Amino acid sequence: MAKPFLLTALLASALSCNFAMADSVSTIDSDGFKNPLQQLQFNPGLDQLEFERATLNALNIYDPWESWNRSVYHFNYRFDEWVFLPIVDGYRYITPNLVQTGVSNFFSNLGDVTTLLNSVLQLKLQRSMETTARLMFNTIIGVGGIWDPATLMGLHKQSEDFGQTLGYYGVPSGPYMVLPLLGPSNLRDTGGMVFDYVAQDQINWLDVADTREDHPELTLLEIINTRSTVNFRYGQLNSPFEYEKVRYVYHESRLLKIAE
């Protein structure tokens, strides 16, 4: 008799624990933590057609030159596949990783010159001071920027260009553009790119601009390094709407950078 009684008591105890746990779960569920969608309230007047229209408007980037842009996009796709990436793969194959890092750091250090200029133009005092310190440390301690001690000191790289500066002061982006070899842009950012190039050439940091005139291979190395450090590959989205997606991502990323 003792054994059946003991078994019954254990069963009753287990059931009571289960009920207690169920009550505890229901208490957690009631505040929406376990079921967050349960507390949401939807607008019954928002039908599927209106939802699709709102989504289309969000993706609708001003692209009056779309036909031309798509042709350039296709050219970039094939050039990247048949010319650019094979060169980049060859560069990676014959160049030790340490040298690749040094080359990338060197050109990144040059890019901090225009970042500093545009940070000042946007009156971003803290960013200007951090970029100045970063430029000094990497140029002096990092031997012309080949090493990046500034990042180890907590001075992480930031990016500002004249396109962002124009956007900061309210200049609209203008029509979307796809530039040969350079990829997605818009009218404002294309003008900003020209300004940054001229500014970097005039500042002539570390005499790089003058050196380029006698050694055009330096420019070629910079182009190869830039493509090597960009992870995007045409066709990787595996979508027939890749053009639209790239256009949307570029547009939104520029808005975020301007708002930083």
C-alpha cells in the first residue's frame, strides 16, 4: 500500500508543478514579451493594395535616365566579371596579405585628408579633431599611413565627402546615376566626387599628387586596392531586381551618412 500511495503523491506533486509553470508562462505571455505581435493593433482600413502602393513609393528613387543607367550597369557588370575581378584576384594572389594591408592603410590615410576637410566644412568639431589626430598619428607613427596605430588608440576611421557636405546643407541629391566603373551615384554626389579629387590634388598630402604625374601606376594601384576592399559582387543578390535594390540601398545609405 505504501508504494502506490507514494507514487500517487509524486504524480500529484508533478502535476501541481506543471500547473504552476503554466500559470507563470501565461503571466509572461500576457505582457506581450513572449508574443510581441499579440499587442499590436492594425489599421483595418489599410488594405493590401494600399500597402503595396506605399511600398512602391518607398522604393521609387528619382531615376529619369534609367535606360542609360541600366546600360552602364550592364557594362560595369561585364567589365567587373571579365576584367576587374581577374586583375584583383591576380593582385591578391601575388601580393602578401601584410603588403595588401599596408597599401590599403596608405590610401585610407590619404582619404582622411578629404574627410577632415569636409568635417570642417560641416562644422563637426569633434569629428574634425579626431580625424586630425588620426591623420597625424598614422602619418608620423604609422610611417606615412602604412600602419594604422590610430585605430588601436580608439580613433576609428570615419568618412566624409563633399557630397555629404552638400547634403548636410540641404542640397537635393538630384537624379540617380550609374557611373562607368565607379557604380551608383547621383548628380550631387558626382559633383562632390570631382570636388574631393581636386581638393586632394591641391592639398598634395605626402606629395602623392605630384608622384602620380610621374608614376601613373600609383593610380592604378589605388583603383585595384579600392575594388579589392569592396565586397560587393554583381549578381550576388541573385535577383532579377538587383538594379532596383542597389539603387535603393545606395539612396538610403547616403541619407544615413548625411544624417550622422
